[in-house]
Amino acid sequence: MPHNNRCHWLCAVVLAAACIGGPGTRDAHAVTKEQVWEAAKSFVIGLIPGGEFLEILESAGAIAVAIIDVRANQLQRQIIEDETSGKISAREGQDRFRRLEELKSSAQNAKNRALGGHRDQGTDPFCGRFITAQIVDPTSPFNATFNLVPGSSACYLVNPAIWGGGTAETPVTAAGFTLAFDGQHMSITDFHYQAQSFNVLGTPSGVNRAAHKAGSDVSFHYDPATRVFSAHYEGFLTNNLYPANNPIAYFSDVQGALLPDGQTIQITTTDPMLVPGTLQGQPADVNGMSYTATHAVYDVGTRKLRFVDNANLQTPPDVSVVRDPIGNYISLPDAQEPLVGAAFAIADLEFLGRDATGAYRFADAPFTIENVSGALASGTFTDIRIEPGTFQFIAEVTAQAGPVPSPCIQRWLSGSPTFQFLGPVATLEVISEP
């Protein structure tokens, strides 16, 4: 199958709702996913040391390890419940959250090693507690500024392949935000984040600063009954190596809770990030690449897989970053490359089952790519499948360019184009659990 024109692919930032899974999802390793999950829970609550847990991860296959990401929010909810009920102290709660972030980073690193990972993608997971001077009532409107509690945070960076892989702990020195509630909806403003320098291939990055991407909506969903919330947004991480004109893009999935004291918020994040090359050079492909951060949502009842925007679950995903053939990254709307920011709408993929080879098959699906000026391309994905063993989630493409010219689209459609819906690591989470 030709891959020379595989220009576009979706970068899943989180798996929302149920997984496809099903009989026949095999893992040749002796350690099962349930054993990995039991070990993960034991590590988070401090019953087994990190070294022992890493040995279990090393003995498990990628399918078994993926269960950690699929179920990680269960662990977060349990920590919150245990602390709220007085079963554990606030200090123990913080320790468990730090181990949870270490757990997620270790699992991501293990999957990258097993499946090859991505050249320019890593993750920047974070946890921390934030406190405000006032006591807020989550049933009444409020506007409160929260700042990071010193010593409560942890950030375990999972390096992309172009940084040599592995993980690095990056202590956070300051962070905060303003949280507003109007009686119906919550919103985050004035977000700031600063972390210590880390080494990139032996070169210090300098101080790291993060900020929301201009024009990126921050979705916020709050459940007053449980005091638990989630938020999603896009942002840029900058430092001496990656300044504002060439930033690291990240796609934040925030889970958290307002603790019973009315002044403290516990937050944990999973932040996939896209790194625009290194001082030693940029990744390059003949046709370039584009990156579209998305949530992959599978409905068991309808057997359909839906792709929605990472920051707004009600809209199609938009193209976050384009990498041109010589390795330049374009992460803001650009007149020369209108694909950046364009909506990439894919019809729901109907799951047809598994064929004799073990591949997961989906029905053909139409797609459109358009921005405010009009259509950039439209067509149909055919032969949609997840290949067993490699977990490549790919399709053939029949399409035509639209009236709005895009260099990346033109390169993509110039030969026999193919499409990658999700990278193998993200795809693994879709099929890892029935």
C-alpha cells in the first residue's frame, strides 16, 4: 500500500466514552492487562515501589499497558473520594496524585518503546493543587484566583523520538488561573505556568512558560453533585530553544475537583505535545504532514466512532499544525497555508467487525476540509481499517481539492493519497478494552 502521500492524520488527545475492543484482541506477553491494572493501583497507593511496577510494565505488551490510560480517571476519582471521606490525608492525596502522573508517563513511555512512538510527539502530564484566598460556593456565582500550592505538583515529561525518547521530571515553579462561575457555566482565564529548564539532547531549554493559544476556546464541564470537572484547550509552551515564533504546541485534557474546603482545586492533566524539530534538524517528509488534535468517541450502541475537536466536543476537529516538506512548522493561521485552523469533518465511522486477518474494519465515510473562506478538499475514505499487530489506523482516499488552495492539500492529493486517523499509540487505546 503506498504511503508516499500520507499527508494528514489525527492526533488523539484522549479517549472519551467506550472502547471498541472485543474478542480476538491478543497480547502475546505473559502479563495480562488486568495484572497491569492491579499493579498500577498498587503503585499509586504506595503498596509497591516504582522499580517493581516498571518491571511489570517491561514484561507486559502494549495492549496490556494501554489499560492504564483508558482507566486512569478511575484512579483520580478514587483518590478524591478517599481524601474527601477522610480515608486518607491531604498529604497522602498529593503523594498519590504525583504517583499517578508518574504512572501515566511510564505507561506512555512503555507504549512508545513497544510501538515506535512518534518522531515529534511527546506528552507533558502534570498534577498540582491550587488554592484561593476566598471560600467559593460551587452552587453560587463566583470569581476566584487560584495559585499553585508549593510542593504539590509533579510533571513527568515524555520525550518525543527526536529528543531521544525517555522521560524527564520538570519541576513547576509557578502556576495559576482565574476560575469564574456565572451560576450555570464555569470558565478559566488568566492562566499562567512556569517550569524549570530541562535538557534537550544535552542543551538546556531555559525556563519553560505555557499559555493558552490565542483564539482557542477552553471547554469546561462541571458536575456540582460530585464537584468534579474537566476542561480542554490548546496552548503553546515556549523556552529558549522553542521561542514564540516556533513554539511547542500542546493539547490539554484537564481533570480535577473542587475539594470540600471550598478553597482548593486538585488538577491532573494529560497533555500531548507536538515538538517543532530540534537544533540538530527537523523531521521531513516528501509531502509534509498535518496534525489535527481530536477526541475519538466510540458509541457501543450504534457501533460508530466519532472524531470531535479536542477543545470543543460539539464541533469537528480543526487542523492544529502543518509541517511542510522541509520541516517548517506552521501553528498559527497563515495566508500561505490556509489548512491551519481549517475544520476537518469526518462522518462517523461505522464499525463492521473484524475480518479473517484480525483487522478492524469500518464502512466508507465522506469527509470535508474547509475554513471561513470555503472548501479546501472533500472526498471519501475507503478501505478503512486498523491493522493487527502494527495498530495502524488507515484508509485509502478518493478526493478532490476545493476552491481554496492549500499547498499541503495539493501535495497530499498529487499521487495515491492515504490517511492515518490515529497514531498506533492512540489507536491502541481505542481497542484495548471491550
